[in-house]
Amino acid sequence: MLRAEPAALSDDELLDRYQRAAFDYFLENVNPENGLVADTSRPNSPASIAVIGFALSCYPIGVERGWMTRDAAVRLTLAALRFFSTSQQGNGDDVTGHKGFYYHFLDMRTGLRVWRCELSMVDTALLISGMLVAASYFSGEDEEEARIRELAEALYRRVDWRWAQGSTPTLRQGWKPKSGFLHYGWEGYNEATILYVLSMASPDSPTSDDSYEGWTATYQWENIYGYDVLYGGPLFMHQFSHAWIDFAGIRDAFMREKNSDYFENSRRSTYLHRDYARHNPYGYGGYDENLWGLSAGDGPGGFRTSVERQRRRFSGYAARGAPFGPDDGTIAPWSYPASLPFAPDICLAALRHLGDRYPEVIDNFRLPSGFNPTLANRRKFGRHGWVSEGHYGLDQGIVVMMIENHRSGLIWKLMRSNQHIRRGLGKAGFTGGWLSRNDGDGA
């Protein structure tokens, strides 16, 4: 790993380095023949449909930043859209999707379902979100850019969102061909806001008008460390939908009652994570005001060991959260750039602290899925503790998008102009802010 030297860089230079390193993940891990992008950089990783959605959203950023040509972005975007347009749908085994939704993980070469994974509603929504970014960005009159818009629209309209409700007001999390819908649903606030926005906006098969209200009825409002927040433990829950939708100043019925909005909620939740690390109730190594951030990500593995004369249990890939856990001392450092729009001061301070105090965790400005300083200097780990091997496309994608939203607001501007996003927000009861204006991109 190469040592990052943040002290010698301005804030903008520092963010540029991290953003470029994250962006290159997609160029390094894409199959140019079909546009599929690997879930991780580990050997033989399958594609993740959510990661493809992030990739499609990141290509316009790469063009605007001069990291790839517009023609190259068009080619990769069209490859993915054409693949999904012609991919096999059905309730059999050798398929890519069903009823317009797609299986979570796909073979990188064939695009067929792998690992007997679920048909994923939220990951399909993230994929469709990337397609809509592409449709908004590639607005040229030439044949290829027009084709991007046509395919993105057709693929969005093909999704049977109403079917995904099953017999409930809320959307189901997933479906499998032999057992049907998964037996657990969405409860409590999480990353699914964009799923409901897209599903309610569908021109052909929208969810019922009470679906979003049914979901918000499960919300959990808390006062934690003096912050009034809509609780969602892992930070990714406060970041993913926000990568595409600018929630600052727009409110649904729930937030109007609380005199807040989802952007402010994410800001408070980011500070809450910082304060949790300050308190460090379990005494994990390294936690302080500049080392915080629990989210979904890789972990050191399922084992127990003694640390400071206490038995500790460590997990593999898991959704960690604060303050109610789970927490095994594993930090998700990509959470810092992913929360930049909400709390730039503390996120930049954390990024700089990471580079100064834990340089070996950073691979030439590319952030790992997780690292655990509590395990520092133990036999199997290095002097900074356990560090995730390889990189995850979800982490890299949210880094690229949220740094860009902090720097230029590009993705937010593109999606503010999208008719489906505006209609879905309206049907979910959002009003105010940029939704009240009719000035193109809402800027």
C-alpha cells in the first residue's frame, strides 16, 4: 500500500485524489462487453446490480472530471443497458431477472443469477437510479445517446413494482423462485426511500398510494446524545438514497411533523456516530472524535478472542450501527467522504486523521471496506489491525457520488430534472424546496 500524504494537499486536492481512486474501481472491474461490474475486486467476484447502478451514475462524473471520454462513457453505459434489455426474464433458474427486477448477483460473463441469490427490490432500484442518471446526462441528439434514453425509460417502465408489494402495503425485500417472497419486510428507516420514490412514480405499474405511508409508519424517532433523529443504525442508510436525491429543504408528512428533513437527519446521524466514538462504550481501539463511522461492510471474520482481558466477538461482513450496535470495533472509513455533504468539517478532519494515523489502511487513496484497530499488533494482523482485502464497488460508488455532490451537486442537479423522481417524491407527499420551483434542474 502507498502512503497517503493528506497534510501536503488542500481540501479540494485531497478530495480529488480520493474521488479519482474510487472512480477507477469501475474502469478496473467492468466487463466492457456487457457493462457488468464486479461486486468486489476479489478474484472471481460476481457482478452486483447495485454496483452497476453506482457505475452508471459515476460515468458522467468521470466525463465531467476528465477521467474518461464521453464516448467511452457512452459505450459502457450502452453495453449495460443493452444487456439488461435483452437479458432473460422468468421464474426459472438460468435467468437474470423476473418481472423487470434483477437478481442481486450475476455472473460477470453470462449475466445469469449466481449463488441462488434473491431477486432484490432495493438493489434493482439502485440499478434503475443509475439508468435514470444516464438518461438525464446523455442528452445529445446523436443515435447512441438517444438510445441510452430510450433503453433507460423502457427498463424503468418494465419493472412490475405493484407485484413486489405482495399482499402488503409495503414493498417486499426480495423473492426467490422456489419459495416466493422473503418472509421479512422493510421495518424502520433505511436506504429504501429511493425504492419507494421510483415505485410510486411508475407510469405503468406503480405501488399503491398507501405504500410509502405504510413504510413511514414503522419509523423509530429517538433522542440520542441530545440529537432528535429518525434512527437508522448503519451510516449507509443515511447516505444511499441521498446519493441520487437532494433531500435538503423538502419534507414529507413525517418530517413536516418533526420540523426537520432527511438531509438534516443525515447530518445529525453523522454527528451521532462521531459522538458515539467519543463515548466508546465498549472500549474499542482507536475510537475518538476523528475515528468513527459504523456501516455495512467487511469484517475480520466470525471468531472470539480476548482483548484487554475481555472476550470479544468479531464478525465478517455485517451491517454495524451506532449506538445500538452491532459493533465489534470495525470502522468503515469510506463513510467519511460518503457523509461529506452533511458534515464536511468532521468528515474532512476524519479523512486527514486516517491518512496521518493509519496510512497503511489506505491503498493509494482508495479506502477499504473496513478496518479494525482493536486487533492491532496481533499475530494474524498488522500494526494497524485487521484491514479488509480487496475493495467493494458499493463503497467506491458512494464515495465518488457524494464527493461530487459536495463539490458540484452534479448528480442532484441531474435527478432534480428527472420527471420520474419529481413525480415519485410528489406522490410520497414531499413538498417545498426545489420541488416548489419549475426551473429545469431546480437549482
